[in-house]
Amino acid sequence: MAAPALIALAHGSRDKRSSATITGLVEEVRSQRPDLRIEAAFLDVSRPAFQTVVGRGGQGGAAALGGGPRRGAAGAPAARRRG
């Protein structure tokens, strides 16, 4: 049976600190749980897109996909910065 795949899901931001936070989280989980497949995904602006990562999980034969939003990452949504 294939191992589950975990998706670290974030909103996405033009601020590079936001994706760096998620990348750091993914790297830390990978170091502690090498048996899990974990990837970062973003809903808006940043890449890779959530749909892309989910597609890869299905093609990779993941037994299950799990994920959750990461709140509190550095950076602000683009709409808030404009106003």
C-alpha cells in the first residue's frame, strides 16, 4: 500500500517570505517523517497550485491525500496591501 501524501496548503502571496515559511515547514516535516510524501501547495499567486499538487498525488498512487491551511505566515494578501 502506498504511503499517504500530505499537502501543506497556504493561501499564497507575492511576498516571498510567505512561500519561504511553507517551504521551511515542508522541509522540517520531511526531515522528521521521511516515510511521508509532503508537498507545499498554494491557492493563489504562488506556485505550485493546489490543483497541480493534488493531480500529482493521484498520479503518484497516493493512498490518501491530507492537508490543511497554514495560518499566520509572513506576508499579507495582495488586496490588503493595495488598500
